[in-house]
Amino acid sequence: MNAVNSINNTGANNAGINNNIGIDLIELLERLGKYFIENIVAICIMVVMILGALVYQQIMYVQHGVDISGSGRASGKPAQTVVVEPFLPGSDSLDAKLKAGFCKSYLGKPAELETECGKMSKNSCTATSCCVWARMGGAESCVSGNEYGPIFKNNPDGSPKPLDYYYFENKCSGNCPKP
């Protein structure tokens, strides 16, 4: 009889092991609860530190992963741009100032450059290396461009604007008007 009982017990133990292969969720939750209670102070300190860092970044406008060659706007909040220019004799003219910092502040932002170029007079426009004074579609204006002409050559509906001529750094290209 003892031999039969030991075989039955072994079989019962094996059957119990096979049934408990899965995770016992109640035991897992009990362990997590005990861990949380034992480490509540450390967990609270970490949560406060993370929240404090987030608040500090928001207050100080700290931005991670932003291309600083542009205006530095990531969240629509105004950013300050500092342009450091070397002192060169005779560089007090508006032309020299435009060449030094204007184009650099719009690198990688062609739509914003187009808007800012559109606000310039002909003299200021042709003094830059990122804007051209162009006659397109029967109207003259300052638009974003380079030595090859305007960057945006289409109407809002997608049709191309006829380009008569353009001035880049005071040099005319295309069907230039006679002086």
C-alpha cells in the first residue's frame, strides 16, 4: 500500500507541476505590491525628480534634438537668435549686415525665407545671398533664391510662373531690362 501511495503522491505532484506552468497572477501582484511598499520612498523621490526636470525644461525652454542653425523654434514659442559678427573695417553698411546673418537664420526653412525675402526692397534683396529680385508673372518682387534663380517658381495652384529675369547679388540673368 505504501508503494501505491508513493506512486499516487508522485503522480499528484507531477500533475500539479504541469498545471502550474503558467504564471500565477495573484502571486505576481502580491510580489509587486510588497516591492512597491518596501520601496515607496525611492519611487516617490524618482517621480518628483522626473517631474521637476520636466517643469524646469518647460520653464527654461530647453529643447532637445533641435537644429540650432535655424531660429530654434520647436514648439511655436519665440526663440532668441544671437548673431556674432566679426569687426571688419567698412562693414557698417546694411548690405554687409544682411550678408552676415540674414541667410544663416533661415537655413533649412525655405517657406519662412520666402516670406522674409518678400518684405525687402530691391537694394536689400540683391545684397543677400539667399534672395533674388525677380520679375515673374508680370510683377517684380523679392523672393527666395540663389544664383540659379527663384526657389519657388509656381503659382499657388501649381502652374508655373513665367520668369522674365532676376537679379542675384546685383547681377541680372534672363531677359534683363536695358539700363
